[in-house]
Amino acid sequence: MNNKGTTVDNPLIRLPTIDSGRLKNNKTSMIGLLEIDVTNLREQIKVLHKQGCSFSFTACILKLLGDTVSDNQIVQARLLTDRKLVLYEDVDISISIERYSNGIYFPFPLIIRSVNKKSIKEIDTEIQNEVNKKIDTQIDLFMPEKPKSGKILLSLFFMLSSKLRVAIIKIMTRTPMKAKKTIGTVGFATVNMTGRLSGWTLPTKNPYSLYIALGSVNKKPVVVNDKIVAREMLNMTAIFDHNVIDGAPAKRFMNDFVSRIENTIIDINKK
């Protein structure tokens, strides 16, 4: 029996996640666990795919999220002071994608700017273009098209101690506009969407006023018109910063978002 563990390198891409977990904030979170009927949405996607329209379920949800947040701007607001909030016109959603390098897939944060002003097709194309960029080193995961000087600075940043990195991140996100530029305005994650297991994702720490996490999609018995039928149900978690938003507007946002998901007619070119 071998009781010795094996030491391996933790990818650089994990450091921002580790650092963000060490950031102290005074947020009080409200968490909503939802089940959303996506049967009609997924059926529309299947039909459009057969017609030659290529786009992802995630891109569709991102577009609906961007439009809903745009109509409920308070959910992505940030505190300027205890008495002042900053509202954003644009919805900049931070998502995680995977990039391939040297036989390994690495998660990578991508901010999609002005989601509320883009079409589903534009969002999907932007994601796919980022996923398919050529990656030679781990630094390229962060900035594949940046000049060499920028990559050198980023390499030096990762050589700093955790305390210094966290201090720099705090400076970069100190004001609402700096935070928007650095991390976007809304957090978004997908976990186990195509898996067999049913459940919710619950991110314990995040720097956003609104964070949406998609869990699994599973067929479940649901009562529709007094009949029990099988429907495809999406597990979704919505986390709100209670310092920014109260329960009533958070409820209105969730009702609006759920209604759009369940009742939308997909137009992949509509902005």
C-alpha cells in the first residue's frame, strides 16, 4: 500500500479562482433554486439545427439573460457607497469556456460584452471563436492575441505571492466601473448540463451582484393542464447581493427570466 501522494503542478488558470476566493467582501446573499421547463426551448433548437442553424443552448440562455437583466438593471448594480448605486446600461456576462493546450483542457474566463445588444448567433460565434483560438502556453489561455509585453507582465503577476495578487485584484475592482471592465457585471456558470445526475450548482463565493448557475437538464413528471406529463426541466441557481437588491425586485427578475425561457420564440438574428 502506497501512502505517499503525488505532487503535480496546479495550472495557472486556477490561480484567479483561488485568489477570488480569498477576496473579502461584506455581501449578504439571497439564493434562489429554480426548476424551469425548457422543453419548448430545446425543441425549437432541435428544429433549427435540422434546418442548418448552428448555435448552442447556452448562447440562447445567455441572450435571454442579457435581455432580462437589461430590463431589470438593479440586479447587476454595484455599490458606490452605502447610499449610492451604479447602474449599467450594458450587460457584460462572465462565463467559463474550455481551451485545449498540450493535450489538456483548461477552463478559461470569458467576458461577453453588451450581451443585451447582440443576437444569439453573434454570442455563439464569439464563444466558438474564443474556444478555437490557438494556444501554445498557459499564458496564452488568458491573452492569446495580446503582445509579448502583456504576456510578460501577466507571467510576472502570477509569480507574486497570493497576498500581493489579491491586493492588485482589489485595486482593479475597487470602483464599479473598474469592476465592470475587469470582471463584467453578471456571473454565469454551467455545470453538468448534459449529465445524468439531477441537482443544483451552488457557488459559495462570487464578486457579482447577480450570479446565475445552470445545473442539469432532466426529464421529470410535471402537472400541465391537470395532466402529469414528462417535461425537460433545467435546474438553475440565482444568487443576488442583498446589499443591492431586495426580495421583491429579485422575484420580479426571476419571474421575467423564467417566463422568457419557457415562452420565447427563438430568433437567432434578433439583437
